[in-house]
Amino acid sequence: MTARVTSRFLDLRALTALDHMRFTTRRRIEGTFMGTHSSRQLGGAGEFVDFREYTGSEDLRRLDWKVLARTGKAFVRIHEEETNLSCTLAIDASGSMRFGTVERGTSKGTVPFSLRRKSGQSAAGSKIEYVQYLSTALSHVISRTQDQVGLAVLNGLLREWLAPGATASHVEHLQQVIETVETRPSVRMAAGLRDLFERCRRRGALMLLSDFLMEDLEEVFAGLRLFRHRGWDIVVLHLVHPDEERLPQGVAFRFEGMEDEGRVNCSPAEIAAAYRERFAAHLAMVRQLALAGGCDYRRVSTAIPYLQTLGGFLVERAG
């Protein structure tokens, strides 16, 4: 039976190229049933890990009798259990994620770019649309192997929260929520992350998809460290639109803040060098904070097809 497509961001035909791939964790996780990911639990049904001296409280059936006969000392065998994965996709839905969007059909031809261009637009779409495609594909890849996937939508506060699940109806609903994500002006995210942390009871993987253009950047990564201290596997996907990396060529432009910061009229030539320096410093800062916090960092350009990004990411995670 052919799966029913419930979201315009779900391309099942294209995703068949990734059928042999799966999302894997870098650290031990907790799960609700036996699966194929390393668990924090050490029991007796998984892959052998090591020996531990018998304390007198374990089940005698776990005793290694061969070692006892050979050494005269009692040891039990430790095995690494395998469990299912629980992954939460956290999407930044702040106003800056709309960069690259072209709104058609308005009376004045509004173009909500961070900068207005007199002619032509980048071939890349908006950052939020790219994230919608990428996160929808991720939800499909994760749930395909009965792993659990959840969703958090952040724009200042935690606007949407779906606890991880693996049923077809849950994944369908999650993909519909991703499809209807709306951005809102916001320059902060830390409060929403703290709210998410308080709602998440079981360790798993957290994947944050954001451009990290926010005022509380250090507080955001302090929030991610809370997850890391609890044993979560954190993945940071840093979205960058190609038109953000350098200013356009031209005489005069109007720059508009996408978080209600106002407008500035100027010549790009006057500020091009300073802009490149500031943006490069921003990229370096995000990467530094992510790696210092024990996160898996990956910069994602919206100029690269999302399936290519996803395929490369899955291969890299598989090691």
C-alpha cells in the first residue's frame, strides 16, 4: 500500500534515495522498547561490554560460570542494551527565518527580505521553507524505523509542542504542524528552550534548526547545556541563506529588519566590509558556542538541496 502524502513538504519519491540510511545517535539514550540504538541501561540481552565482580545481589543466571571455574572469582557479564530512539525536532520560527521569502499578490508587491532588491531574487527559498522541507524529511526518516519523533516550534516562547511518538497518525499530525508553521518577530529563544527542557522527561536526541540571529545567543546555548547535562544528544543545524553572506552589488538599497527593528537606507559599498566581518564573526561565535557545549554542529546553506544536506548528515552521523 502506498503511503498517503499529507504535507506539501513530504516528497516520498525523492526520499526513497535515503531508504538505506537512518538517523543514529552519538551517545547512549533511553527508550521504551528494544530497538537498534545504544541505551544507557546495562543489562543482559544486548552486545557484551565487560565483566563486573559479583556483589551477591544479581541473578545467579547472569554469573559467568566459566570465569568462576577458571579463576575462582565470581563475575557477571555486562551487556549493552539496544533501545528505540526518541528525537525532538526544534524549529526556530522567528521573523529572521523568513529571509528569502517573496510574497506575491500584495498591492505593493511586498518583498519581506532583510534587504530589498530592485530586480531578481536568489534561487534559494526562505530559511523557514528550507527547514520545513528538511524537518519533514527527517521526521519520515526517523519514524520509518519505529523510532519516536517529536516537535517544538520556538519563536521567543515555546509555541508548539508535540511529545515524541512513532505511530503513523502522530507522524502525520507532526508533519501537518510543520507545514503550517508561521514566523513571528522575536529576537530571543532561551525562554522557549527552558520551557521545552522542563517538558522533556526522557533522554533522547534534540535537533535545533535555527539561523541563531538572536540577542540571547549565550543564554540559548546555556539552555542547550541543560539538555547535555541530562545526557541528551544535541545536534545544531545552523541555517544560512546565501544572500546573507554578502551584500548585493548596487548603488542604493533599503534594508529592513525582520524583527521590527526598522529601516535603513544606504549604499552597500559603504558597509560591505564591516558587514562581512560581522557576519563571519556571528558564524564563528555560533560554532564555538555549540562545540564548547558538547553539541554536534553543522552549518547548512539553503543553496544546497535539502535532500543532499540530509543525506550528507546521515552519512556523517553513521560514522
